[in-house]
Amino acid sequence: MKISIQAKEEKYVEIGITRGAVLAGRIVLYSSVKDSTAGLQKEEGQKYYLLGDGKTKVVEHYGLPDILVEIKEDGKVQRRITDSEGRFVFEGLRSGRWTVKLYKYNLPEHYRFEKDTFEIKLRPGEKKEILVKVVPRKRKIRFLEKGGTIIQEEKK
């Protein structure tokens, strides 16, 4: 804010102060329970999560490092990179509606964000934590050629 004051002049300025909000989160890779290539074994007490199709069971595998997280509000943009455990923090945010956008540059192959853009409303002094799920991407497999049938005969 710029204020001009002339000699022997008094001006009063009212400055509103509010506590900043905090948005923290973690980006976590979930692996399919059926995915043997992930080397995933269900541990005791580990919870399943069902994907949107209601059929695919996934479990938390690990936090994703080096994912770009961006938040915007009224043209103001801030960005963070997730740490080695997939965590990020934005501090001192103004209250209001913020748009969160996630960038897929460092996602493992055949995975996607469950949701890559969403809005969050923050109030003064509020601390919100979010969990962003990275889930297996459904893929269709097409066989391009018909294979023959192998018949194994017993030896007598």
C-alpha cells in the first residue's frame, strides 16, 4: 500500500490483520491388492480402500516425492514440491477459496491422481490437511493376434 503525506499533514490508515491459514497434505501411492509386481503384501491391520468402481481394492503403499503441487487464489500462485515422504505445506495463506492443482510429471507409469484439481475453502487461522490418492490407471488389454493352442500329452 502506498501512502503520500505532505508536510504537517496527518493521515489515518486502517490496516486489518488476520491470522494466516495452513494447507498441508500428503500424496500417497496406492497399489492394487492383486498387483504382484508391486511386491505388496497386506500387513496386519492395514486398511483397504475401494476405488470409484467399487470393485478394485487398493492399499497405501508409500508417499510420493518430487510431485509439484500448486495453489491459486485471485491470480496469486504458490508452488511446492513434495518431500521424500510425499508431504507438502503452504503456510500464511489468506482466507478464501483456493484451487489446488497437481502435476503428473513424476507419477509412476500406469498411475493417476484420483483427483488432480479441486477447491479448498480456508478460514483465518485454519489448518487443513488433505490426502491425495495416486491410484492404478485402468488399462484395456487387446490381443492383436490369435495364438495357437498348446496341447501337452502325457508320456507313457
